[in-house]
Amino acid sequence: MPVLVITGTGTEVGKTVVTAAVAAAALAGGRSVAVLKAAQTGVGPDEAGDAREVARLAGDVTVAEVARFPEPLAPGTAARRAGLPPVHPPEVAEAAAKLATEHDLVLVEGAGGLLVRFDADGGTLADVAGLLGAPVLLVTSAGLGTLNTTELTARELRSRGLELPGLVIGSWPGSPDLAARCNLADLPNVSGAPLLGAVPAGAGSLDPAGFRSAAPHWLAPPLHGTWDADAFGTRHGA
């Protein structure tokens, strides 16, 4: 099944921009792409959510949401406070599977980190990946503190028998400090998974044409790009 689940080590690590980059690179390679947001929080009924932002940046992708809630909280909490039905993992998996019958690639973007709860039963994005048998791409931050959250997430994925094909740094700084440079080598070591890309800080502010042109250069070949981890590390003194 051509589904890739995308999660992060936490909030604000660049999941949506990485999702857009993966979508743009796949589109550039001639693939049809759908983007499914499992649970959109923090936006009103008529506001553009993360899936719509992916489409703005990446281009001609099919976008879908399972549910949205107005407050910027964990989906389960946001649903309860809004008096709305929560999202359950089987609903997300069913929506992704349907999209996969019509597209070459389906990107399922989570909310927050891997174990953020969707419902009162403790359902999470990890459960969605398990139902789909889908690999989980992990978006990480570049600097100090990322090693712990990256390793914890990688361990949880493996404890559930889920595939972790690699990591993408969601916001690579223009002037990386010592911690960021060292993390180029340390992130694969602690996670047991390769680095598959590094998206520059501010990439989401590029005009769409510039974003689409550059995206394949930020991602490694398994993500339809041309990025080379060894060359990148050499340039940044890793």
C-alpha cells in the first residue's frame, strides 16, 4: 500500500513543510499524491489547515481531513472541549486506504508527536500506522534536545513493530551551531535510521514555484529527491 505516515518528535518541528516537500518531490517524479490530515486542530471551519498549506506549496495534490477542531490542543482534548466526536484510528486508516486506491502515494500527517491521543481510548497515529502496515517517517529538530525525543520515538516505533525508514530534519538553520552539526551524525546513531533529508529553515515562506523547484534537493532518493547525507555532513563539518 503506497502510504507514508509522517510524524514528528513534537510540535513545531516542521512536519507540514516536510510533508509538502515530500509531496512536491513525488509530483516532480510524475506520481499522483494525496495528503490526509488525521486531525486538524487550532483552525476554524473556513480556515486553511495543514493539508491545504501542503497543497499551496507542493502543487496538484488531493487533500483531505478526517476531522478538525477549533482549539490548538491535542486532538482528543480538542474534541472533548468542542463537544465533537473524536477521531479514531480506524477512521483515519480507512480514509488513507481509500485514497491509496486512487493515488500513487498517500501522505498521512499526524498532529504533534507519535503518541498524541486522538480519543479517550488512547488511540494514536502509531495505531493508524499499525492498521495500515505503513512506514513512519520521523521529522526531527536540528539542535540541542533532539536526540532524546528522537530516540524515544524510534524505540516506540520499533516496540510496535513499525517501520522507521528514516529521519528528516524539519528546519535546518542557516548558521548551524555545534549541537546541530554534531547531530547530523548522532541522530542516525540514536535512532538506528538514516537521515533522509534536511529542509532549510524558512522553506515554508518560499513562493510555491521556488519551493517546488528546490524540494527534491532537500530529500534523499528514497523520498524521490537527490539529497546526499554524506555530502551535506561534509559541508557542515559533521
